[in-house]
Amino acid sequence: MKFENSESFARDLDERDPLKAYRDQFYIPKQKNGEDEFYFCGNSLGLQPTSCQRYLQQELEKWQELGVKGHMRGEFPWMHHHEFLVDDLAMIVGAQPQEVVPMNSLTTNLHLMMVSFYRPSASRYKILIEDHAFPSDQYAAMSQIKFHGFEEDALIRLKPKPGKQLLSHEDWKEVLDREGEQIALVLLPGVQYYTGQVCPMKEVTAYAQNRGSMVGIDLAHAVGNIPLSLHDWDVDFAVWCHYKYLNSGPGAVGGCFVHKKHHTDPLMHRFAGWWGHDKSTRFKMGDTFIPSASAEAWQLSNPPILSVAAIRASMQVFREVGGIDPLRKKSVDLTSFLEFLLQTRLSGKLGIVSPRDPSQRGCQLSIELQANPANSKQIFGFLLQNGVTADWREPNVMRVAPVPLYNRFMDVYRFVELLEEGVSNVRS
Ligand SMILES: *Cc1c(COP(=O)(O)O)cnc(C)c1O
């Protein structure tokens, strides 16, 4: 799309946006003056669908009226509650419904997946992860390594080439060529949380598996943001959270994908709980664990219903909008408009860390202010005071995520205007 640097152009884009009505299905936090905030933190905590309260209320009332009978009765019996999500989640991550399950939280799921898919031997014991991976992922990987009796050298942190901030496809291939025989597990970031870069998941998965390693993906910043095809890419497992782009509330239950090819492996190691037991005989309460022939086998406990209900509310919006493709289409325009305005109005005053090719990034742009840290912090403070909610990473990077479900082109336009004002205030 060809962009123009003007407010009327931004307003016109909003007017013509086929998804513009969806903003009304979310609560937008307010500024002190009563106006909507310019909210760009959907990559950290997605906003609340207006329907969410009703979904939760329904379950609370059911508990009031039915007590334990709620497990079997009502429109969404608790016994099967998570099953009402799997079709939508499968659509969002590109999986078959029996390959996905909402459960636990992201880091817990990562550990449970590593119990099954990180099975180190004396010669093949390493985990490959990207440098600057989200801390929780690093801690989880390192603690698994130590749990198995290996040392720090077993964690390979893949760094970009000197002078670069982004990893290239080649970087992944090189390390796999060099150390592939020793790598037991590759942990890919679907979208890197700091840079917003999309990982070439399909290619790296095939490359790593050809060298004998398992591949898992952390989709925290990818799910609900970019199209995914986990099943066709043959990914072994994936984990994600529902509170970022999937708008299901702080600390929402997480998600997990296990490829079908692993579902009936009789030698599979896993930590087991009663909710993973084959459903047809679960309530016979037998002494022997018989796993479900699906990703549900990895469940431990019966799930927190209120959280699952909030995810249902969110999924309803994704279903109505027609899935990821229409969102992605708007997202590319929205973020490209942000990039265009930054380049046009603030050139030389900031750098963009995220990839410049829209196909290699999600909705987020990571913006590096070219000012000293104190001034940068002051600029960010000015934005906060003027109704912008974005994310700050020391020493001078701002992560800005325009979300196609509820952000407008005008939000992006105002943001750049305010940033320009902030930058010139500090300079003068
Ligand atoms: C947000 C995020 C997490 C958060 O983990 P929780 O277990 O949900 O607290 C983990 N990893 C990545 C990459 C994230 O972006």
C-alpha cells in the first residue's frame, strides 16, 4: 500500500477498514481526560473483550445453581470445557483439533514438553535456543539441563553475526551443521519477543529434524499475531500463552501443541495426571495410567473453568473475524504505516530493530531511540503522560505493537506525532 503522511489519510484508512467495528468489542483503557488511550501493549496484555464478563458470569451462576452437577450440565459442561476451545485454537495455530490443548501456563507447559522431548544422551544432550531468549525459557531450558546432570555448556545461545541484531536463516543452519549431532532439542521463538522477528519455523524445523533433533516452538508472541501451520511444518511441540494477542486475561491458562505423530508412541515419557487419562475410562479410577491418544494426554489436572471461559470469549471474536488471515492483512498495513511515518517524520532520530520486510515480522516494531538513556527515558515519560501505553526496555528500546483487532490507523498517527513532539522537546 502507498501511504501518505497526513491525518486525513489515517482517518480515511480507518473509515475504509473492514475490521473497524471490532474495536467496539473491546474495552479500551481511558486517559485521565476520558479519551481512549493509545494502547500498544497487546503483545504483553491483550485487552478485554466486552463479552468476557458475560462468559464468566455464566459459569459463576452455573456453579451457584448446580454445584457439582455443573460438571455434566449446562451449555458448556465443565467436564468437557476445554474441548470447546480446540477447534478454534487448532485454526489459530494450524493444527488438527486433537493436537492442541489449553492447560497450565506457558512455562509449566514448556517443562512438561521437555520431559517428553528433551531426552538427552551422553553424545546428544544440547539445547539450542536464541541469544536473548525470554528469560523464563532460558531458565526452564537450563534447569532441565541440570536436572539431567549436564552443565551450562549444554545450552547453546545462538547469537546474530557481529554488528547485527537479527538472526538470519543461515545462522540457524550454520549452528545446526556444526553442532547438530549433539543437539537433542531446538527451541525456536515463533516471533522473538524483543525484536519482533519471525523465525523461519518451517525451514529450521526440517533442517534440525534432519540432523536428528526434536523441535519445539515458543509461540508466546506469534499466536494470534501471524499465520501458523504447526501440523504441516511437522513441529514436534509448541507452547503459548493466551493473555497476549489472544486477549484472555492476565495469567490466563496457556496452550500446548503436540504433533499427532507422537500421540500413540508407547515409549513416550511424560509426567502424568488423571486428566490425561483416556476419557472413556478416566472415571473408573484405575491404578494404571492409560494416556489419551491426543495432546490431552499431557494434561494433569482439571482446568480452571473461569479462565477457560475467558478464552472462549476471545475465541468467539477470532471466529467472527474469520481467523488470522484478515487480521494479518490489516496488521501488515497498520505496522507498515507506523514504519512509514517513523521514517518520514523521525528519520535519523531513531532506528528500527525489527525486520524491515513485513513478512519477517509480526505487528510489533521495536524502536531504538537515538538519544542518551536519560533523554530516551524522558521521551518515553512524555508519551506515557500523553496517553500512550507502550513497553520500555532498558537502555533505549520501545516496543510498540499495533493490534489489528482494536488499534486504529489514527492511533498510530497520533503516536508518531507525540513521539516527534517528545523528541523535539528533549532536544530543545
Ligand atoms: C510472555 C512470555 C512468557 C511468559 O511465560 P508465563 O509462563 O506465561 O509466565 C514466556 N516466554 C515468552 C517467549 C514470552 O513472550
